[in-house]
Amino acid sequence: MRSAAAELLSKARNDLSGEWSFESAGVQALVGHHVDTDMAAALAAYGIDASAKPGARQLSGQMIESADLILTFERWHRKWVIQQDPSAARRTLTIRRAERLLAGRPRRVEVLSLFANDDAAYTSADDFADPVGMGRAAAADAAAEIARLLNGILPAIGATR
């Protein structure tokens, strides 16, 4: 539900220039399942209708290969992506790490070179806890935190209105 929320929140802010597109997929996806009701309610507060999103899908090697940037929510997700495709290491970050690297940077910073030079070890501070099953308040808090993180990422990559 975190990646679906990030996709929908990103699409809602995208400048629609075609330069960036946003898709979500899981490393252990419940294929075909839709955004749960708690997160759907949280996204509705942002004017987003989560019911229009197709069901969850599993992240594939083809998706990894074709992605310019892959944001994960936990270190183990990142590790899984890199195990599938080692060439994705420098363009796969946790969403928290990406936001820390990009927040306050000028619009359209050269993202991939910035990320390629990031050699710091990943820590628990880079993880974003999964709110599944924790209720509506936890989903709302997660949606708000995802939106906050995207506020630091999207302008720097030139993907906001």
C-alpha cells in the first residue's frame, strides 16, 4: 500500500511533461489486490480516488531494467531489487534516503549522478514502516509522510507542477 500511495501521490503532482512517469509494484506483491480501505481513505484527503488504480503487481526484471529511478520503502526491498539486477544499484534508493539527498536541491538536479556518488551505508533510518493492518490513523500518517518525502524529491527531479 505504500508504493501505491507514492505512485498516486506522485501522479497527482506530476507536471505531465512526459519526462517522468510513475508506477508501483511490490517485491512481495499481493497481485491483484487493490489499495486497502484505510489507505484509500487517507488518499481521498488529497483528492485522490484510489479505486481507479489497478490491482497490485509484482516487480519484474523488465520493470527494474527499464526504470530510471527506483524508490523502495525498506532496505531489504532495495537489496532484493539489486539482487535481481545488480546494474540497478546506483538508481535504487529508499524513499527516505532519496529525500535526504534531494531536499532543498535546485529543481532538476542531476539525480542519477548525485545518487551514484552516495556511498554511505544504509541504516534503519532509511526504512519506512509498513502501516498495513494498523488502522486508519496509521494509514493517514503514512500517506502524510509519503507526501512530505515526495515534496523533497519531486521538485528536485523536475516532476512537479
